[in-house]
Amino acid sequence: MKQLDFIIIGAQKSATTSLFKYLIEHPDIHMPRDKEAPFFSHEKLYSNGWKKFTQQYFKNAPENKLWGTATPQYMGDPRAAQRIAKQNPNTRLIAILRNPIERTYSHYTMSVRREIETRNFDETVHHLLKDEHLEQYRNETPPEHENGYTKSSTKDNNFYCVWSEYGRILSQYRTFFPAEQMLVLYMDELMNEPQKSINKVIHFLGFKNSFTPDNLGKKYHQGGNKVLIPNAWKESIKQNFIFRLIWARIPSETRGNINYWYEQMNIRKNKEVQGPSKTARQLLMNHFSSDIKQLENLTKSCVPWSEF
């Protein structure tokens, strides 16, 4: 039974969608069109087994193409690395990383937009950086959201900081995968030199020729903390009997994709938001400094972020 040839494992809020959109244009690559196919972090899909998963997401995929998926949650799920290694030991892993301070803040603003976060950012950082909370949240399993995000989804708020600990997370992956099966990219490189970055990925996947997708350089899913359609309206529609009847007939994975794309189309930027305060930024810089050293030792290269 065919295995995945590569997996984009994250990080979340780090241009994984852009990378996915570029790679899916390659004629010799097949990826599920809806991006999210979280086999290794989704209990129902995982328990149903690999055969059923591939039948669902790769039903008509030619086996002579490279099969790949993009699931940013894999860098935050403590089960993922071992599960991937057990099922797909020869797969190639691609991690794309963003400045951890900016990724943490972007993750926070996403929760504000979803109305599952009410604290200010400084308060949140102070809470999350306590030793007991770091230890707890590093080992927590991310929730699943087939039915979208509600105010009860506050477990997501635990992961702003720990999901930005790239050195720690990728070191766990290196326990199961050799260095030659892992490629680390940086969001800065993909945004500033997209062709160079894509060539790096293409060559890592074994292709000899370069590739330039038609959409190269286009930015997808830029963040924000406002919405066009208020969440209260959405929740009201979900209570409609006819809507609920139709929604119940839609497969759970399709509902998840609908929620995902609806949310992305509904994002609006708030120009008044200035980003993290100096206090919060300094706290995060201090916290991530040792993790960045771990990452640099792992990759044998320097990160492109001036703070570090």
C-alpha cells in the first residue's frame, strides 16, 4: 500500500497554506485539494486505518506521482512524530517556520477573531510562560474542530507559546527521522525569495528540474483579528432547523473544510492593532532564546530573525 512521499508538518500561522498552494500546482505531485487531511492527529481517521484514509483522500491519485499532505497541527501534537514514523517511516518532512514571537501573536489574534480569547496579550503571555503551564501544554493533545470553533474551544488558547518552540519540537522528530528526511524552511525566505525556496523544496523531494507555479508569490490567508460576518450571526444560522438537517448529512471531514475556508474568507484586518507590546516581546524573546539555539544546532544554520 502506497505511503506518503512527503508531509508539510507546520508550523501553524507560518505560510503553510502558501507552500501547499504552490506545490499542488506541480504536475507530478498529488495533494488533497482541501489541504487539511490530518490523519496522524485525528483520532477517528487514525483509528479507521491507513487504507481507509488513502481511499478517502487519494482515491484517484496516480501512484507514480508523489503523494503529500499539509497539516500544521503535526508540529503541535505530541503523538504525531511517532505515529508518522510508524506508518510512513520513509516520508520526507517539511517544516516552515516563522519568527516565534510573531507566530505566537498571530495565533493569539486568530483566537481573538474566533471569540475564544478575551484576555489581553500581555496577560496571556504571563500566564502561558509559567513553568507549570509550559510543561502541561507541551504534552496536551490539540482539539479537533469538525464543527467549527465556539467559545468552548478555549483549549486552543493553551498553545500560543509551546507551538513556537521549534527546536524542542523538531528535536522530537529527529528522534524518529534522520536529518536527510527533514527540510527546514523559513517563512521570511518563502515570502522574499519564493522561487529559491520552491526550488529547495522541489530538489529535496527528488526532482531534478526547477519548477515555477503560476501562483508563485501570491500570499494566502493573511491574518487579522476582525471578521466581516459576526460570529453571532453564524451561530444563529447554525440553530436553523433546515440548516442543521443539511449540515448533519455532510461528512465530518467536509464540514471541517467548509469551516476552514469560511473562516479564511471572513478575515478582516484591524489597522489599529500594533502587535505585541515591548514587555510581551521581551518576555517572549527571553523565553525562546534557548529554543532558538537548539534549532540552530539542529539545522546547522542561523535563523533569519534579528531578535535572536
